[in-house]
Amino acid sequence: MSARYRNRAGGRVLGVWLIALLVALVATVQIRSQVEVERSFAGTDTASLAFLIDNLHRANDSLQAETADLMQRQLTLQSGSDTAADQVLTDEATRLRAAEGLVPVHGPGVVLVVSAAGLQALDLQDALNNLAVGGAEAMSVNDRRVVLGVPVQQTPGGVTIGGVQVQPPWTISAIGDANRLAQAADLMTQQMRADRRVRQATYRVEADLVIRAIVTERPFVYGS
Amino acid sequence: MSRRRVGSIFVVAAVALATGFLVAGQVKVQLLTPSNQVARYQALVRSVQELEASNAQSRLKIAVLRSQIDALEAAAAQRSAATQALQSQVADLRLHAGLTPLHGPGVEIDIANGVPGADSGGEVGYLVNFKDVQDLVNLLVANGAEGIAVNGRRITPLSAFSGSGGQVIIDQGPPVSAPIMVLAVGDRLRMEAALGDPSGLPDIRAREVQYQLQISFRGRPDLALPAYDSSLDTRHVGTL
């Protein structure tokens, strides 16, 4: 074998090795890139992340408002006056009574009317939860006040709220941020209209809605 | 060098050039697009993480402020009988609203994801979702629960559940996902009976069979629930 032939053969081998190296490099980058995409997308998609971000922004705004309110209350109490302390406690009692459904309330909100046959307690619970997610601060169904501690149950005779039957059509009143509630109500009524059981689902926005129904406080027997 | 050989060198060079362009195009399409997707996704994840950190800080601050306010109110109550009566009323209201820790007998419920079915496609029925938690909380409320906490987050009269996929968002908290532990203080026997009733929680029961979703519960003689550490928003409500 001549030296010239050996040099040519060596050059070919080097060329093959270079090409193999390049192919391996490209393949590795490609595979690693795909693995990274798959790993980072595991479990959560971008739409869910966007939903999360929107929710966390709103939540953080609400927490900051609560912090500012608490700091104001703290400042008032630090003034040391009995009148100031009484006012802080009276305001807090009023706020909590409204949140717990113990007093009649009013404010901006929406009224949904759902006429349907065959809707279950689970459907009503979903509707109430959707409005709560939409910012409802007080709710009632057919003049029965609803807070999370009031049981909404399915019985052979129909749906009951706090043990009292609520026959359709359901008139659901919700007080809160009227814009957010209207968005929630709009989506809800659209979805309800697609349900065969629902004959009619409408909503209206009211500037000053009144909820007179109240909940009777249950004394705690087990918890302390 | 013959003309034939020069021609063949040009053909090889042209083919090599075309291959080079093709490889470059392929690399651009196949590598850069996923890289951009990853970068975008990572930016979203970073946003979520920053917002969650801010959320945790705010909740911690709220808990500290509430505790400081409690101390100031207690000090004020020692100076006047009227203030003491008011403070007692507020303490009772806070207890019912979930703003103070609660302990007593109750039940612990553990719920975990199942396994994806072979033919489930894009369905996420094997994941514990917010409606499962909502249904569970409603069942407990209807059967004597006086206080409930989900993964350490206390439920209030205004609590709301949302989320997508396997994420559960409760009020203003960051999302939680399975395994989820629900603690409920109240009528332990009634709650145990309701949880053991095969006709209760129909959706969860169906997915227990279809996806091996796991749910278990046990009665406990003394459970401790934390206080709610977020906002009880009643800005739009006025009393009559």
C-alpha cells in the first residue's frame, strides 16, 4: 500500500468522524431541547399558568388592601383612646356579621334567574361557588341567605338550603363588585342555557341590591 | 484535471451547500421554536413564583397584624366594661368566621390523584380538582363541621374554590395540589357516617373506580385548625 493511498484513507476517516461528531452534536441539542420542553410543560400548560397569574394578581391586591386596612386599625388602637377601641370593635363586628350572613345587607350586584327542571344541589353549589369566585360578598337564593356554612342539600323533594326547600325558578342575588359579578353571571348563564334541563337563565345588574334574609348563628358545640 | 472530474466536484459542492441550507433551516425550525417556548414558559413560571412569594409575605404580615390588633384590643378591654363586652362579641364572631384557631374532635380526609387511564386521552379525571374539594367541604358542612381547613388553609363563610387541571385555589391563597388533606372539627360521628355513605360524593366515587383516585378518612379525638390568614372582603356590602 502506497503512502499516498494511506493519506487519502486517513483523510476520509477524519471526514467521517467530523460528520459523525456534528450529527451527534445536533442530535444531542435537539433531544435535550425537546426533553426540557416536555419536562417544563409537565402538569401545567401555559393557559393554566396565565389563569394562575391573573388569580394571584387579584389575590395579592386583595391581601394588600386587607393589610392597609389592618394597619389603619392598628394605628387607631395605638392611639389608646377607649372611644377609638370601641369604634374599631364595632366596625369589625358589623363587617363580620355581614360576612357571616347575620344581618341584612345591600350593595351593587347581580340577580340571576334560573328556570329549570331536574337541577340538583350540586348544580346550585356550583353556581354559588362561581359567584363567590366572581367576588360575591353576600348571596341569597329565593330569599334564603347562603354562606359557606349553610348546607345546600339534595333531598327526595328537591334542593334544600339550611333545611328549607327552594323550588325552581331560582332567583340568586349576589352583592359584590358588579363588574366582576356581571362577567361571572354572563358566563354562567351562557353555560346554563346549553344545559337541556335549563329552560331559561338570565341575569341583570343592579346598582343597589338588598338582601334581607339572614342566617341564624349556630353555636359551636365541638370546637373551641 | 479532466473536465468530467471538475464537473463532479461542482455537483458535490452544490449538493453539500443545499444540504447545509436544509440542515440550517431544520435547526432553526426544530431547535429555536422549542427554545422560545421554554423561555416563555419559564418566564411565566418565574412570574408565578414571584407572585406566590409576595402572596406568602402578605399573608404572614396579615397574621402578625391580626395578632398585634388582638393584643391591643385585649389591653383596651381591660380598661372598660363596655369595650370588654364588645371584644367578647367580636371574639365569638371571629371564631365563627374562621379568623381564630379552632380545635376539637373531627375527621381527617386524605385525597390523592389516581392513575391516568390508558384511553383517557387528554382527560384529567385522575387528578384531584377544585370541585372535589368543594364537594367535600359542602358534605362536611352539611354534616356537622364547625371549622374546616384544606392543606392548612382555613375555610371561611365567604370561601370560594377555583383552579384548573389538578390545581386547587382557595380564596386568595396560592394553588395547592394533591395529595390534599382536609381537616374538619365538629360532629365526628355524623361526618364519619356521611363520608362512609357510598351515595355521597358521587363524582369522586366514580373516579375512584375509573382512575383509582384515592380517598380515605379517619376520626380524630382532637384536631387543631389554623386561623384564616387572608382577606375577608366585604368592601361592597353595607348593612341596612
